[in-house]
Amino acid sequence: MPDQFLRTQLLFGEEAMGILKKSRVAVFGIGGVGGYVVEALVRSGVGTLDLVDDDKVSLTNLNRQIIATRATIGRYKVDAAQERACDINPDCVINKHKTFYLPETAEQFDFSEYDYVVDAIDTVKGKLQLVLQAQESGTPVISCMGTGNKLDPSRLEVTDLYKTEMDPIARIMRRELKKRGIRRLKVVYSKEPPIKPINDCSAGCRMKGTDPQEKPGACTGRRPVPGSTAFVPPAAGLIIAAEVVKDLTREAAERARQE
């Protein structure tokens, strides 16, 4: 039987595929962005993945999250992601962490065990702590900025945090990380100005990720629900996965192409 990663090996080489198989990548946040990161890394041959999320699949995830189907609604996202990943590559080792990453839970994770860390969470407090912990352990990290309220996936790009613009989350991250002495951070972000969501309470609510039908009046919460699409968060996730694979295999892939 042909190796399922044969087409990838034709571009990266055998040595690089061996590196991916031995690599361990932690993906924090298994949502619209992180779910596609996991998907692409599994299909690329990464051998071990740590999936970190305490959320469950909801009805409003169906418009953009690859793990969200009618069958997975109500299930933990890490469980749904593990099942999908193992169906693609049964040899992939999946470590599940049913917890939200925050400063209060950071001690549960030893970043020195990871070859790469992906930040796909949506709380600034958690993102800051994650970057600091990765920097302290010397582990490569890539962070996703805001993908909500945006329509054009072609505006996404990979750059350093301090070169970003038109992104409210990146603006806060720049200010706070500068205070903490962090001068560089690889990010995926979009230059597209955020679009103001239509003020339609029936469209959803922010409160605990539920739907208005499940929690009447939740739309009165302080944070309005962001709009999102089936193409911007997934595109960001695929770009992040590509960066992880390229960074892990860069030297081996270059040697293979020179032979």
C-alpha cells in the first residue's frame, strides 16, 4: 500500500517527513482557526499533537469550524478533533487537555516538551501568557490575531507582531508584550479593517458560546458576538499550519532539494 504522505514527501523529502513524524505540536484553541491547524498538521504527518480546549461544539460553530457537524454538537471539541485526526492518521498520537489556557492554568503545561506551539485562542490574557511561556522555554510559537468581523481571506499574511496594523487584538498585544520585553512574535493577521457586525440579537450571543434560544437575553452582555465566515478563520488556520511545517522541516527540505 502506498504511504499516505507520499505526495507531501515529493515536496519535502524523506528526512523532513521523518522530522514531522517525530515532532510534537501543541495547538491551543480548537475552533475556527485551530481546528484547521490540527487538520492540516495531521494530514502533513505530524506525529504528536496536544489539543487544548474546554469548549463544546455548538450550533453556531457549523458555519466555520471543521470539527463541527450535526453529529458533533454538544461534544467536547478536543474529542471531536481527536476522532477526526485518528480517522485520517491512526498513527498520530493525540494528547487532549480539556481546559482553557489562562495564566491560572499555565502551570499544567510544560512547553519544553513541544517542538512548536500554536496560539489560536481568543482571550488576550491567555495569549499574552502563552507567548511569555513559549519564550521562556525557547519553544517556537506562532500566534493568530483577530479573524472575526473580516471577509477577505486574501488579506491574511504572516509577519512580525510589531509590523501589524488595522488589528485591535494585535494593537493590545504589541503594547503589552513590549512592556514585558518581548520584541518579536510571528503572527498571522489581516490588514482588512474589521467590519461592524449588524446589530441583530437573533443572530447569536456571546454568553458562554450558547445560542439566543438556549439563553434568552444573553445578548445584553457587554461583549457583542463577532461575525465570522467559512473562509477567513479556516484560511488563517491553514496558513499557520504551513508555517509550522515549513519551520520544522526547513533545513531538511532544503537539503533534499539540493540533492
